[in-house]
Amino acid sequence: MHDYKPLRQPTVYESDCAKEWTKLIASDDRSTAKIRASELRVNLSVQLTRFTSDYVDFNTRSFNGQVPAPTIKVCPGDSLIVTLTNELKAGRSNNTNLHLHGMHLPPVGDADNVMPFVEPGGQRRYTYEIRQDHPAGTFWYHPHVQGNENSHLNGMMAGTLIVVDRPADLPTELAAMDDLILLLQAVCVENCLNMYDNLEDALENKFRDEEDGVWPTDLEIVENDADVPLNDTSLPTVFVNGQYLPTVNLAVGEYKRLRVVNAIANNVAEVVTTHGSGCTLDVLAMDGIYFDTPKPKDVIVIPPGGRADVAIMCAEVGKFYLETDCASSRNKLLGLENQHRVPSQRIMKLKVTKEPKDEDSDDGSESGRSATAKRLPYTLPNRPAYMQDTIGGDNNPPFIEEGNTYNFEFSVWMDKGIKYGVNHEKLNPSHINYSMPVNEMQQWELSVKDYRKPSLMDAGSSSGDRRLKTKCRSMNHPFHMHATHFQVSGMDDETDPNGVLFEVGEWRDTLPLFRGGVQIRFTPRDYMIGHIFAHCHIASHVDGGMAQLVRVYNPEEDDGDNSDSAGSEADGSGSDASSDAEDEDDEDESGSASEGSEKAEDDEEEG
């Protein structure tokens, strides 16, 4: 068992270029680095694996038998070739594929195309040609089969992908820091407040098709021990790199770089350090895109799918913790406590000493880097030229063509159970909802609307419906778009008045939404031509249809007619969405439709 032990780093697969640049980063002269295109071939096998810890053991699906999956490191300009082999037994819940979350890659053919899936016994080769000007940063990969996402992510199928920093661009202060991956995943074993978090039901995908075979979860839980953290089994318990409460050693005043990936299926992580510890968190980047300068934060809000690169430092000797903090003070920003929010808990121990600890070698930090990085950089690496600022000033606002604006609303409503969709429609994987020409700036308005509220119900609704829907839970919905980042260009006053979640000007690929509207801008590029997904990154919501298919086209070759069928974008395979997936969410998240209604009477609260 590895719980409570020094933080382990996942197995690393890295290109020749990534190896060379990593060595140069640790050297005195980093200016000699040049882009030398290299090729990395990776074999990923999807297989049944036994996850073990001090408190819970179960059978899950994994990449290469590892939880978390191996870390992949590449350079801008590299070719990454991944052969995905599905070794699972027959069953639609075992269909799988691969999505490189946040990467700027084509959504067609054998690139980052999530429309086709690999059936049990099948194999698919993905070829990713990474742009030479791709932003360096922290990304991740996971399966993305419609109807199976909640099952696979709850089963801890995820790995980190790093586009390594160009040595000449990396500030000396960052180069001196130990560089650690923290991939967050969570386990909820029974009586979960959000039923989609229930481990056994998720692994067996009971929300989709009860007749789709039987997954041999074989769940074992340590019981009758007051110290067992899983005693409150109704809440998700966080594991970091597959470990419960691992330890990282720091010297007083030393900075370490933490690449935090929220790979939890359905919950926002609000990351803090122990109150009064003297430990600080300075955010370097969100979703793989550097800020101009480090930003000190008391709490870092990371939605499912989001990433935060953080410089952590502790000014006092002692034992402290990195924690998740589901504070009621943020209910108006994210929804009620424990409602798609990771519960408050300690997730990693910080052991702070006067001098560096040699025995901390198990943390896997980059060899050759100083253990006493004592300063933050003043400035951080620039974004690539194709991600120029979209906001402009009062006197020079950007020009946006008529027709390049879109309203994207996450909708929740009742129709024989709770329903999730966009613009009050569930995903139709064969229909294009919106089309965008390349090289023309887009402006989208993002919002959330809960049609279960009595004020939004039609006049024909029964008094019973109105009574049952009077106290409905409002939920946060992280917006994610494939193949691109977008810039926050504006927001309503009520959305985030104090900049806790995000600020105008930030670039993201995954954005938490709860109330009010948010305006984003981005420019589709030629590499995006094809069909891309825009969806909620609560896994159970996207399984339920909270997504749209968007088309990117070249106006010199295509008229961008939205009426075209999306097709499958695949050779012989299509989306795994089905009538079962369409009807999977006929139950409320807190139980069956009737049970959920009774629960709403008792303890639900309108956000």
C-alpha cells in the first residue's frame, strides 16, 4: 500500500525532445535549445485492474494497469502516436476511446476525434501532430465515449499530458523548482449524495443499461475503524496519484511547482492550504496557459477537467496540509456544499523542515533541480501568437462579424425525471448545432438556466409539479470546448464579483458556471476544421446529453450550412450514444424520480 507515504509520480513516457529539454532546463545554459521534431510512440492497453489502498479495494478499468495512467511528455512540434488496445470483455460500457483534453489538435480522422470508439477486442491508432507553436503546459487525457464517461472517470481512468516548456522561455526561478504532478481522483463507496458518484453503480454503468453485462467490481471496504476516512461513505474521498493523503517535504521558504489536475468525474475542487499555516499558493497557469505574472490565491477553484499550475511555499517549520475546502461562503458562486463540490478534507501532507529532506526522493521530482528554489518569477512565458488578446480597449474593441455570436445555455428541466441539455435540447450526435468559419473571431454568451423552478414552468404544469419543483437544487456546470482555449471577455455582476472563480482576460478550456452570464471570445483556426464538442464537464451531465456539436469550416470551400448531418467522422464507428444514453437520466441525482421528489421536499434548497 502507498497511502500516507511520500507522493509518488506516475510512470513517464517522454519523447526524445522532452528528455533533452528536461535536461537543459536543469542546466545553466538553456538558450541553446532548439525545436527538434521527435516522435513518441505509446501503447495504451485498456484492461481490468485491481485498485488497492489501505481503505478500499475494487476492480476498475485502467490504462496499462496503472492508476493513475502514465504521464506523457512531448515538445511542441513532436508527433505523438498512441495505439489504444481494448482488452476488456464485450459490452457497450466497455467501449472506449481517447481524448487529449485542452490540446490544440484536429478533431477529425485519427487525431483528437472522439466520435469513433474502440470496442472490446479492438484497436485504434491515434496520430497527433503537435503544433510547433503549441502552448507549453499541463493537459490530460481520458476516455470520451458518450454514455460511458461517468463510468470511466469514476473508475479513475485518466493520465496527465505535459507539453514541456521551451528551455529558453522558462524563467530561472521556475526552472529551479521541483515539478510535481498531482492528479486528483475520488471514490464514493455507498449512499452517495450524488448518486452518479456511487462507485459500484458507476463502474457497472447502471445509469445507462442495466442489461449490459456485469462488471466484477468486488468492492472491499475497511469497516469498524474510527480512523477510516471513508466512514462518511456518502461523500467522495480524494486520492492524489492513486494515494490517500501522501506526503511532500519542503524546506522553509522553498517553492515547488504543483501541476494539479482535477480528474474527478463530477465535482469541483476548491484547493487551499491549512488555515494559519503560513503556506502560500501562487497560481502560475490555469488550463495550461500561463498568466502574465504569478497570482496569489487563498483558494484555487478547479472544475472537473481543469488544471492549475501552482507554486507552493511554506514559511514556517511544521506539518501542514493541502486541502479541499467546500466553504458555504462560496455557495452563491458554485452551489450548495457537497453539490458537485468536493467535500472539505485533507488531501496531501506538507512536511516543512529547516533544511531540504534527502529522503523525499520518492516524490519523483525532476532530477538535477535545486531543492531550495526561493523566489517566484516576475514574469511568465508568453502565449503563442495565434492566441492574441481578444478584448482590446475602450477605443479599439475587436471587430466581430455579424453571425459570429452564439448563445450557449446549459439547461436543466423535468420530463419524466431530470433532463440535461444545451439550449433546452439534449445532444443529438448526428446534428450540427452551430457552425463557425475559420479565422473569424467568435463571441459566445454562456449561461445556466434551471427550468424546474416554478417561475419558469408553463401554465399547464400541475400543482403537484409546482410543489415538487419549488425547492430544486441549482448546480454548477463547467463549460468545456474541444480543440481550443477561449478568453473570458466579460461577465455579469453576479457571476463572480470578487474574481474567486476566474477573471476577465483569463484563457481557459474549462470554466465553472453557476449563475449569471459569461462572455467568451476565441478565433477558430484551420486545424479545428471538422466537428468539435462543447459540453458540460460534469461527467454524468454530458452522458445525459448536456453537449452540442459545433462545426468549423473554411468559407472559401464551404458555406457552413448547419443543416448538414454530422455523420460519424469515423471509419466504421460512430458515437456510442443510444436510446439507453438518451434515457439514462430519467432519475434525479439523489435517487429515483419519486425518491428525488421526496428528498426535494425535505432538504433541497434553491440556489
